[in-house]
Amino acid sequence: MELYLDSVNFQEIEEAFNLGFVTGLTTTPTFMHRHGITDVDGAIVELSKMVPELQVEALGDTHDEIINEAHRLLDLPLALKPVFKVPISEVGVRACKTLTDEGHRVNVHLIYTLNQAYMAMAAGAAFVCPLAGRFQDEGHDAIALFEQCVNVVEKYNYATKIMFSSVRYPEHVRQALLAGVHVCTIPWGVMRKLTKNALTTVGTNQFVEHTRLLTYRVGEVMREENPLSKKSDTVTSAMIRMTESRLGAVTVVDDNGNAVGMFTDGDLRRKLQDQGSDVVSSTLEDLGFSENPVTITDDALLNDAVALFEKTHIDSIIVLNKDKPVGILDIQDIVNLGLVGRD
């Protein structure tokens, strides 16, 4: 089934044809009016430069008016030879026959019955175009009509393609495929939905998550800040370092710069509750801190870090490089990447 875009929006047209496999563009005077296009001829000329096939309306109340309008359009500086769209009628099928004999292709549209479709086929229409959405709005079985049209083309070997139009939602495209139509012309809003599915999104996110866990290193994710405090530092100075780093912890180091513990904002709150505000003037060594801290190397995989968080149920892990602290990995750093959840 060939895919066409149904639009006159230039931005939509650029985006759709960037896909590389959209066959052509269908337009209507209604679209032109809706988008405030007053220079219709100028728009048609520009559109002809943007797409591999362009279908435009050739309107008229009589056979001669339709033919004259088609010839007038051909006199424009078009970049390609258009397909002429003609509404089904007695004069419409006669004009279709004339234009076809002249070597042009015609789309006879606004089809709502098999008899109308037959007359268009007999007149040599390159496309016969029933309107699914509009027909269904009136309570009719549009899909049955498309199936009948396809069967007639195949049974009598008409050189006509059945075009599924007036597409309202992705389900129409599925119905078009099952009906066996040759062409489906679709608004960009519907076309963009055809690759989307909630289960696909979930699966893709899982693949991305697992790829990051198995390829990203801790050092690539942790923040640049590396708040350090000695055991002899006051609680106040440790609080300042926490605030400056926007981390809820500092790594406590000895005189050789080795990590000997961690002091967190949670430790501070608990000490304040137990001992009062005077604790802020105490040293970390006198007040006490969490010894034997949980550590991980900066070249460890994120997968290992997540496992460590889940095992220890802590929020911060000291990151080491050659046994020296180089930063703190916070659980929120991984949550922000969408790799784990945290209540």
C-alpha cells in the first residue's frame, strides 16, 4: 500500500517527506482555506517543488470548465506534472476521460457508492477515492465499500488504484491495509502515531536503562563536587561544605586523605534532636560520624552501584580513585537518569 500525505502545511510536508518513503501529496481547497492560503496558484507551485507527486483540484461546473482549469494549472511553472482531482459527477467522469486521453492522470474523489467508483474506473481514473471518515459519519460501512472497489479492480483488471482517504485515526490505516487498498492518504498527525505504542515505549525505555547500567561508569555520573572534612573539623564547617556542594553528606578523611567515614545531614538532624543546638560547635570526631563508609571505585559500572544502593539501603556512596575519595554518588543522581525509582 502506497503512503501519501494529506496536507498543505509546509512544515508538515517537510517533516513527512523527510521519512524518505512517502509517495505523494494530496491537497484540497478546504485545506487551503483552513490554512489561510490566498495565493493558491503560488502554493501549488511551491508544493510541486517539495514532493515527488502532487494531486491538486481541477474544479468546474462543466466539462469544459474542468478541462480549462486543468490546462490553466499546467501553464503554471510547476516542477512536475500533477495528478488532477475531480469530484465524481457525470461531467466529472467525462472530464476524467478527456484528461486521461490527453495523457494526464486523474483522481476521481468524493466517492460514496460502488456505482460511482465503477463509472470512474470506466472513465480511466488513475485513482478512485472514497472518503472513509465522512462516510462513517453518516453511519455507513465504509470499509465494505473499499473492499468492493478493490474486488472490482482485480476482477475486471481496471488500471485504477483505490485510495483510502478521510483518515481520522490510526485504526483507519489498519482497516485500509486489511481491505487491500492500493493507496492511503493520511494527515501528518495520524501518520506520526503509526510508529507509536505504549508497550514499545516501555520496552525501549528498559533497553536504554539496561544499556546505561551496563556501559556507564560511576565517574561519568557522579557530580564534580567532592566535599571533604577532617575529623578535627567542626560540625558547622561540615554543614557549610554540604551546602556548597548541594550534597547531603561530606566524606570524613584522616590526615593522609583516606576516607574513614561519612557525615550526613541525617546524622546532623539526629544529633540535634538528641543533644540540642550546641552540637554545631563540636568537632566531627567528638560528635561521632558513620565509620566504615560504603565505597565504590569511579570505574565501576552503574549496575554495580545500583546493586550496592539496593543492598545497603543508603542514599550516598563514597567514590574512590586509587583509594582516595574523589566524590560522592547520591542515589538521586541515578534516579535523575531514570535508571531506578526511589519513593
